[in-house]
Amino acid sequence: MDSNSPSTNLLTQCPLCHGPLHVQPGAKGVREKAENYADCHQACAACAIGLTNARPNPTFIRKDWRAGLWRTETASRLEHIVEHSLNRRSRAKKAIRLAYERSEDMLTWNVFSYLEDAGLLAEILKTVGVDTPPRDVQIYYWGANDRYSFPGIPLNQLFVETFCEKPSSVSEPDVMLLGTRQLTIIEAKLGSTNPVQKEKPFAKYVRPVSRWFRELPTVQTGGYYELTRNWAIGALIAERLGISFALVNLVREGEELGIETAFGRAISSLGNFRRLTWEKIADAADPILRGYLARQTLYGNLAFARR
């Protein structure tokens, strides 16, 4: 039998409950890209998940994205924030991908909305050297929060005018923490690396805030386009508000160990760039959060180190 035939690529059990899987009628074939639960060739009825068609290491897509929420009562609030996120073009795709096991957005929401509601955002800022009263910290998820608006600056207009971005698809940092004296932007990762994309248009972000960077060729050689864009955005906002700025690359323990040095070659000392781990956030904030992380999976395996 051909090793690439569908029957030879079927999985034997669910990665979560280890129960039986069934083949979904009308689904895409094995090795075809699955965009949603209905596309998944194999599914587990008990867990209500579909296994992506990638082989040999599938992840899963939930039948209902709400099943990925830590606190189900936050569903309507998350929907509202996604619907008002800065990048209008990506809203629909963001909503679909909340169902993915690998969703950085779902993890970001579960962790930071809990910290917001528990009044613990200031504890996170302490891990990057900012000491501020809890009441002074505001948080923005993908540029939005249903409880308040970003003070004094129309972000969409600012990014379009300064960086020549398209009005329907402006940049949206994963998380912005705004205090009275500092803006902190967080670029969150879950099992993925900071991509090196040397072909991207670095100049459009570097030149408007050039004093925050080293020479343009140095920035482009490094190739960290996502971090460069977030650094430029943070620098611009911080200058407009007259406050300091820090960019945080949030990753799992053991990942991106050299990123502070690597990206540090591209930026000036006007701001602060830090690598931070999800595990350290949990340690600094709340044992309940540690328990949540201990239950999360990636490719069906535990995603975070047990404490």
C-alpha cells in the first residue's frame, strides 16, 4: 500500500482522551490544509476536536472555539474585542483561529484577561522593571478594550499616516500595557519562533523613528520584521505620549534564548527590549494561573513545564 495513501496516515487515538477517532464525511483529505473543524479528516466526538490533516504532527481544532476559554463567561467580551481590533481585515480570520490548539490569541486572552480582572497587570510590569500602581495600568488586546479607549491618540490614523499602512489592515500589537509613565508592548508566541523575513519593507517602519534603531542595513540583516514593527509602533506612541517604552517577546521556557542579543543589535538604547516567559508571568502573578498553564497542550502534549 502506498505510504502516502489516506489509510496509512490515519491516527489511532485522540491525543487528549486517548479514545477512538472517527473519519468525518465530507472533510478534506489527509495532508490537505484544514481551516476549521469541518475540514479535519479525523475527529474525536468525546473531546469535540478535529485533528488537523498535517502529518506526522497534527494539532487540533475545536468544534466550538469557546471550549478553549479558561473562563467561559468572558466569551462575549472576547468576541466584542475581536470585532473592534485594529486590523479590520484580519478580524474574521482571528475569530476562526481562536478554535485552534495553537492559538496564541486564545492563550493571550485567557492569561491577560484573567490578570486584568484580578488586578495583577502591575505585577507583570514589575518583571520588566516597571513599578506602577495597579490602578494606573490599562490593557489593550490587538489595540482594543471594551472598557476604555486608547487615550488621546487615534491609533489607526497614526499608523496609516506615519508608516503608510493600509487603513483596513493596520498593525495590531498582541498586548499593550499602558501606565502613567511607560508603554509596554508584548509580542506573544506559543511554540513558534520569531520569523526572519529579510525581504519585508523594513524602511517604512525604521525611517519615521530612526533614532530608536541602528542603521537600516543592520536592522534588515537581522530580519526580525515583527519585532521591528512592534518596536517602531511603541516608539512612536511613547514619543507622542511623552513616556518610556519597552517591548517584550513572550515565549515558553527554553525558547528564543538569544533573542535579546540578536534583536538588540538592531535597536538603540532609547527603549527596553526583554524576553519573558509565560511561566515567569505565572510565577510572578498567581498560583491559579500556574495551574491553568499546566493543563495546556501543544500538539497534544503538555505545552508548559510543570512546576
